[in-house]
Amino acid sequence: MPTQLRQLNLRATAEQLDDILARAARQQLAPRALLEELAQRELADHAQRNLERLLAQARLGRFRPIIDFDWSWPKKIDRPLIERALSLEFIQAQRNLILLGTNGLGKTMIAKNIAYAAVQAGHRVLFRTASEILTDLACDSPQLRRRKFNSYARPALLVIDEVGYLSYDAAAADLLYEVVNRRYERCSLLITSNRAFKTWNEVFPNATCIATLLDRLTHHADITTIEGKSYRLRESEQAAAARQNQPYVEQ
């Protein structure tokens, strides 16, 4: 029986069949009540497996929950805009979200929390660094590259993290433009960058598509800049101070 149930994709029922039947007999469940319980178990199991699949595809890795974010630390941050983004309003409106700011201010943490919220809502999400995407697309086969472009065009939310951390050539700028263009006015992008837009010509020197890329990217976009000192630097300083304050114990 469990084998046939698994063939029918009724995994929850197959795994818990003995317990279900024993409880049904013990409680004298009517056939309709038993079927309703089985359906609820299968729906819950399907939802859980779907969430796990979406999380695996998103490749978010480890991250701190947004509840741990210290909103008082940045010198400047648009908290209402970010909280609206966490409600996924921008995805429903097919808008982009762009987080700008120097290193260590929590842009990636915020982006991963938004991506996680989107996965929990049932959206397909991809989280990649700019370097990962550009390396992935720099293949020799036109057919393979076309399939890769399609894979970046499909998700409801594509997060491109760390744009500007490395410099690239004009060919890489063309690849990034193609990703942005295929999603333009169709699906949302979330971009994090440590560089102001006016310096993107330094990230992609000699690229002729930068103006058009930024035009596509910033049209229908919410753009916010986070300012302040690095969280990581603060944590390092706090850790160093804590070590200095520890009493010396002779060995």
C-alpha cells in the first residue's frame, strides 16, 4: 500500500499510514472525515516540500533575520520603504528595488530577508552575486547562453548582489544589460551596490550600454541609499574591546 501511495505522490499518507489508520479506528472517524484529514495532510506536505524546493533554488545561504537588524545604527536609512519591500509590494507591481551604500551596512542582509519573504509567499526567487551571474553567462555556446538568459528572466524576483565590488569589461556590461532588459517591465529585480550610479562607468569601463542599462534598471524602481559606518567594523571593535576587558588568568 505505501508503495502505491507514493506512486500517486501521496507521500504524507504513505509515511504515516499505520498511525492514520490506527487513529481513525480508535476515534471511529467517518469516511468523509478521514478523507478530509488525509487531504489536509497532503496539502500541508505539498506546501512544505514546495517551500523547501523554492528555498533550495533561491540559494540564499545563511543570513540574520530582519528582526536582528539595528535600524538605529545607519546614519541614514529609509525604514518605511524597506518595510514596504518586505511586504512584497514592489514584486506585485513588477517594480525594481535598488539598495545603495558603502560596505557593511546590511544591504545583503536586507536583500536576503526580502528574498526569503518572497519564497515564503510562493514566488520563485534567484539570489546571485553580480560576479556569479556574469561568470555563469560568460560561456562559449550561444545556445547555452540563451538558456541561461532565460533562466534569469523567469523568476518573480532576481536579486543581484554586490554590483560594483569588482570591475568588469564591456562584454560583461552587455551581459548584465541583457539580463536587465529581459526582465524589464515583466519581473522584479533587487540590486545591491556599493557604488553610486554616476560611478558605474568605473565598474564597467568603456561599456557603451551603461546609460541604457541604468535607464531600464531605474525606470519603475524604488531607490534608497543607506549611509553610515560599517556594522562589521563596529562588531570587530566591540569584540576587540571585550577581549581587552577580560581578566588575565595565569596558566
